[in-house]
Amino acid sequence: MENPEDEPYARWRDLPSWLLTQTANHAHRLVTDGFSAVDARGYHFRVLATLDESGPASQATLGRRSGIHVSEMVATINELAERELVERAPDPADRRRNVISLTAAGERQLRRLEKQLAERQDELLAPLSAAERERFAALLTKLLEHHDRRAGEAS
């Protein structure tokens, strides 16, 4: 039998911040494992999905749209270009910069990533019904929007 003294103290275990952190850790591990299964990272998904949704863009624009910092964007684009998932071409309007576009191979990789992501979402949310999943996502969105607004006001 387990020692009751080894059990986490309920006062902090029931705190929403602790619960969110622990769940986020599980979510991160699941998604990372899923992307690794198809030789990818989260930044790869974000870049490919952004290109698929918004079309070709400069690296700077792509960074803003995907929320990836410029210091990470260069390495991410290099990785994707080496695998021929994206293509760099000089911007006809400004030859000093490149336009990044999605290739056919990039579209196929994006579909594999979306499949992995859907499977990992199902695994993470397995104990919840469809209605509970929808409500949970709505509540998380409300929290995130509130804190994003507050962060924007502070800066």
C-alpha cells in the first residue's frame, strides 16, 4: 500500500494553474512524439500550415503569421527547404528578400502532420465527450484571449 505522506497535497493539486501546467506537459509530449513519428517538429507544422492557409510569403511575414521568432524562423525554413517541403525564390518586388512557398511534398507532409495531430488530440482528450471537448476548447480560448489582451495592454 502506498504511503499517504507521498500523495500530493490537495491544496495545490486542485489549483487550475497546476492542472493546466500538468495537462500542457502531457499535450506537449504527445504532440512532440506524434510529429517525431513523421520526422518533424512543431515549427514545421506551423510554417507549413501557415503557407497552406495564407499562401507564399516573405520570411518576416511568415514569422509574424506563424508566431515564430525570426531567430527560429531561419533554421526552420532551412530545414524545410533542405527536405524540399518549401521553396525559396527571390521576391519579384524586392530582390533583397525571399518568398517562401509550399511545395507538393510540403502539402503531403502537412497532411501527415495533421493526421498525427488529430490522433494526439484524441489521445489527450480521450476521457472527454465531444461536447466536453468543445466546451473545454471554448474555455481555454476564453482564458487565452483574456490574457493575450492583458499582455497587449501592458506592452
